Amino acid sequence: MLPSLEVGQLARSAVGERTNPPAATRIAVISDVHSNLEALQEVLSQVEGMEVYCLGDVVGYGANPNEVVEELRKREVLTVMGNHDYAAVTGETEMFNTRAAMAAMWTAEVLKGPNLAYLKSLSRERRLRLGEAEGYLTHGSPDDTLWEYVDPRTHWQLFGHYLDSSVSNQLFHIG
């Protein structure tokens, strides 16, 4: 079973989505699905009944972009846009290596209208209330929500910058 976090009342701050599920809702955070339907289905089966958030890169590389988007839409997963989602809907692939660019172009060709519209509608960042806590979701970083990679090699002072910035929240999720 994947780890989860117990939270109190949950309310989303943008676009009028679901608000105030039952107290002590468990949440799961996923990211970088990259059109891998089988992996998404397995993870979702392990977090059944939890509130799920996706930190972007719904599409790219894998063979099932439409099915992955449809699964996230059906389950009403709050999702932010990742750089692969952005490339698929805009055609801007200059920042990608050749393989990633080819995947984005192929994905753009095969995406069905409603799924393309869904990806276009995604915000690059989201703020939300999780009980008494404030949450922040993005794929990259608060400074560059699509393209900045934050990983274990990222300088510790950069994290201090994020936590001291205007996006400072008690729960900080980056893809």
C-alpha cells in the first residue's frame, strides 16, 4: 500500500471543484504517469477511496494518452499541467530531447478532442485547503512551474527560498 496523509476537511480553492469531503480524508499524490495506463490503474487500485492529486505529465512516452486522461477525468483527479502535457497541447518541444519531442508530437496527433481540451484546461499550479493546512501543487517549481527540476541534488537554500516565498504552504508538492 502506498503511504498517505490523514487530513481534515478538504476544499479546493480554484474553479469550483468538489469541496469539503468527509473529515480525515486520506490523500495520495501521483505524478509523471506519461500515458502508462497499466501503471496508473495499479496505483489507483492501491489508493481506492482516497482523494488523489496528480502533479502533471499525464501524457508523454506511453501508448495510452487518451485512456490515461479519460481515467483521471472519470475519477475527478485534481491535476496540474506538466511540461509533457504542455508540449502535447502547444507543440512547443524545443526544451525536449529528440525522444521526448517525438513522443509529444505523436501524443498531439492521437489525442481526442475532449482529452486535448482537458489538458489545455489544466492550471500550472494550484493552491488548496487541506483541513487547517494550506497546500500547493505544481509540476516543476514555484519559480518555473513547468521546466525547473527539483530533486535531491537541488541546493538546500533553494528549498528555503520556496518556503519563504509567497507560495509558502504547510504542504508543498512538486512533481
